[in-house]
Amino acid sequence: MALVAPTEAPIIEVSHVSTRFGPAIVHQDVSLTVIRGEVFAIAGGNGCGKSTLLREIIGLLTPTTGSIRLLGANSRELEQPDGSPLHRRFGVMFQHGALFSSMTLSENVAVPLKEHTTLSARLIREIVALKIALVGLPPDSAVKFPSELSGGMRRRAALARAIVMDPELLFLDEPTAGLDPMIAAGFDDLVLELKRLLGLTVVMVTHDLDSLWRIADRVAVLGEGRVLGMGTMEALAASEDPLLRGYFHGPRGRAAQQNHVGASP
Amino acid sequence: MARRSTTEREEQPATVTLVEGRTLRCQGAWTMSEVGKVERVLAVMDWPAGGAFRFEGSGIAAFDTGGAVVLSRAVMDARLRGCEVTVEGLRSEYLQLMSLVSANWSVMMAHVAVRPDRTQLLTALLRRSMTQALQGVEFVGRTSTALLHLIRSPARLRWRSTLNSLRLDGVNALPITGLLTFLIGVVIAYQGAEQLRKFGTNIFIVDLVGISLLREIAPLIAAILIAGRSGSAYAAQIGTMKVTEELDALQTFGLSPIDLLVLPRVLALVVALPLLTVYADVLGVFGGMLIASNQLNVSFTAFLSRFEEAVALRHFLIGIGKAPIFAVIIALVGCYQGFQIRGGVDDVGRHTTISVVQSIFLVIIFDALCSILLNWWSL
């Protein structure tokens, strides 16, 4: 982003984070930074602590040691019982949507607006409608309950709820897991489109190599409790590190890379 | 593409001022947390009818989709009043948000217009309760045929789960059932003692406690306890299995959920509830006996010899006879509600509640019917 002044502090700064659950060591001295305006992906094998790191960044878990700064504040601030203004500045889309099952889609999307603003009911309905339209859901889905929506629609609904407050920062936990390739590709495009329209910084946890090639500006690969490598996909794919090679040069990794190279001349 | 000045996060309030009736000066942070005030001011503003109207936006310090929706609507309102509207001074990134809103305006209005149709909701509700009643009948039918199959080849019974259910729903319920009926026996004897002492007919405490407990109260208390304890558990267990697709997995192995889950529970309760009722009878009468000797000077031996002559065997048999039918009601309602669960977490809680309410309701209805019928036949 050319507009970003070079002096601006990173939007997320994870420094020397270690996490232990009892005897199990999840992270050891993990450090990374996310710059405003980029799509940053956290990748790595199953159980390497990607989702744990995400939960630590958004304040749901506290790391054993180390510190995390989020939007210029310590993420510990998020633990305050009466909530922090920081909560309004980021949105999270959980892996399975985490839509409230007792509410309709539009009520789900309206929750943050009702809780955090003094807007009129009519304006809330309009903003909710705008966000639902932006994620590409049809008008009649607004009055449906989550159990009546398909998996792909639920994912879009969760995204609409995550962006309803116009966050600066959007977190996606495995946004394309379990979606068919067409819908997953559509979802990738949607994330890019919203990022452009709303000026979002996106942090996503994903396994999806196609997504990584298509939309990630930079990727951090976690493994063995540390950051194995961080950089653009091209740089990571060219790395000689045997663990990274295993991740990116398996049969699926190569296919995803070829797809990407073929698709973008 | 920073659409808000991030250095000035402490947002100054959004304001609008009407200058010379033809220009609206917009200032401050037009963000979701601030723009509510502006919206209220705009709603009651005196718009000129026709002519040129200018929105002056250079004073807007921060802007998000909330602000964009408010401003877009103000522009629309002014146009509707026949004004020629110009919007000036907005930064380019704010203009982008404005065009995002106007590009989606018609879709948004379609969204806002979608409301659940009330008559449709009513017919849907009626249809749903009809199908539910039919499904209930179907469920009873399927369980009955499965039971007939089982009678023809008893080896098919799932002994393990039946015995397990017997332990969980019968044996483990002994302490609470015993304690409660003991206390009920105590309460009935206390209340009766007051009245009987007035007439000096102390010994009739035996008739009061014996007949009411054996015939009505012990079976009912046991049934209500089991409905709350086991009926709800059946609904939650089967419902959770349904949500996690375990029931579907069973069916792909060619195993019938009715054989595997429903019949063992029904049979276990049919055995357990009459036994629990006998146990409840004993402890309830014992509670009454304690109070009788304590308050009315009716000794244990006097109580028991009077018991033999006053309480006919049929009272005990009627009480015990109702118990298996209560058991069938409770087990069937619990399992049926479990199978009715669709969707998620919310549904499990709802149907668990329904199972308890329905089974207690049906148990009491059936009990009342019994009383009326038996009274006709003067039993």
C-alpha cells in the first residue's frame, strides 16, 4: 500500500509468543507482524497451532509468555470485563460460522450494530441489508434461520456479520474449508472484493493452497511450534527448507501452484 | 485506501448545519458509532421544496458505510422533494463508499422489504403441527411393529443396552424416588393428623395414607420423576446422535434406530417403573407410619394390622398396573422428541423441554381417565 506511511506501526505485532497447554508445547517464540492493507495468511499442518495463534491475537486465549499488539494496543485489553473499544475495530469469521441459531440471518448480522451503536432500527436494517447484499446473499435469505441455509451461504452470512461494523481488520478462520472448489474460489474473490471496497486488512488461517496462491499477499507457515517461513508464496515455494518443501511441493501443492501460474499470465 | 483518518480515532461528533437553507454542511466523524445523532436531526429537518441543494462534505473527518447510508438517504430524500442535488467536497475514498451504497441501493431496499408473511407463518404452523401429530402416530406404529418382531424372535433384544438403561433409569433413581415419596407420606400424614384428631378417629390415618399413596400418589410421583430424569435424557441423547449424524451412520449399517435405541429404553422403563412404584409405596407408607406413631399415638403394630384390613389389594394393583403404561408414555415421548430434533443446539434444548412437559401432561391425563373409568366400574 503506497498510501501507508513507512513510519506507521504494524497493525498486528506478535512478539516472542510461547504457548503451553500443560506439558504440550504449542508455540515456541513465535514472532510475526501484519502490515495495514495486506492479506496475511497463517498456514501450516493440522495441529500446528494456527487457530490457537488466531485465538490469542483476538483475545480469546492468553499466550503463556510473549506479547501481542493489535491495532496499537495490547491484546490483553480485550479481556476487560466490560469490553474494549478495540472490539469494534475488528471482525472475526469463525470456522463453522458460529451464527446464533436462535436468530434469523439479518438479526445475526444486526447484533453488533444493536449492541454498539445508537442507530435507528430503520438505519440498522439498511446497513444490514447492504452488508448482506455485499456478500452476495439473496434478499429472501435475510429472514431465514442458520439451520435453513446451505454451508456456503452460512459462511457468507458469517462474513456479513464480521464486516457489519466496517472493521479495519478482518480475521477469517479456515474460510474455505469444506466448500466446493467453485464456491471456495467465489469466496476468495469475495474476500478480495470486500478488502478493496472497505479497505480491510485481512488475516486468515487456512489450509487451502489454492486460496494461498490466489489471495494471500504474505504467508507465515507454522510448524514444530515456530514460524518455519514467512513471505510471499513465490518466495516460500522457492525455499529449500525441507519442511516447507514438504508443505508446498506435495502433489496438491504443485497442482495449486500450476493452477495459479496458468491462471495469471 | 484509509477511509478514516486513523490518527484521529477519538472521534469528534458528527454534525450537520443548514446554511442559507440551500446548503447542508456535514462535519465530524460520520461513522456508525457517531452518525445516529445526525440521522435523528436529518429526519426532522426542513427541506426546501425544489431548487438547487448542496451537500458540503469537506468537513467530514471519518466516514464508513453507516455514514454513507445516512448521507445517501438524505440525498435521495432531497431528490424526492424535487431538489437538484449536488454533493461536494467529499474525499475520493468517501465517494467510493457512496457509490458502493448507491450501486446496492435497490438490492438493499428489496432486503428491507422482505418481511415474514404472517398468514404464511400461520399456515406453516398449522401444517407443522399436523405433520407432527401424524409423525407421532407413525412413530408409535413403527415401535409397535418392532416390538412384535421382537416378541417373535426375542433373541434380537439388545440385552446390554436394555440392562444399562435399567441401571441408569431404574437403580440410579432409587434414592431420589425413595426420599421424595417418604417425604410425601410424611406430609400427607401431618395434614391428615390435624383433621382426624378433631374427630378422635386417629386410626383412619392408615386408610388415608395407604389408599392415597398406593393407588395414586406413589405411581404419579415416580412417573413424574422418571419423566424429568429419563424422558429428558432420552430426548437429548437421541437428538444429539441425530445432530452428529450418528443415527444416519447406524442406518447405513442396516441397523434400525428403533431396535437399537427405542425398544431397550421402553422395555427397561416398563420393568423399572413398576418396581420403583413398589419401592415408593413402601417408603411413602413408612413415612406416614412414623408420623402416625409420633403425632397420633398409632403404634407400628396397630398401623400394620389396620393396614391389612383397610387397604384392599386392588388399590395396590391399580397403582402398580398404571406404572407400565406411564413408562411406555414417558419412553415413547422422550424418544420421539429426540427423533424430532433437527438443526442445532437450540433444537436439542427445546425438544428436551417439550418431552418433559408432554410426558407429564399425558401421564396425568391418563391417570385422570383411569380414575373416572374405575369409578364407573366402582373399583
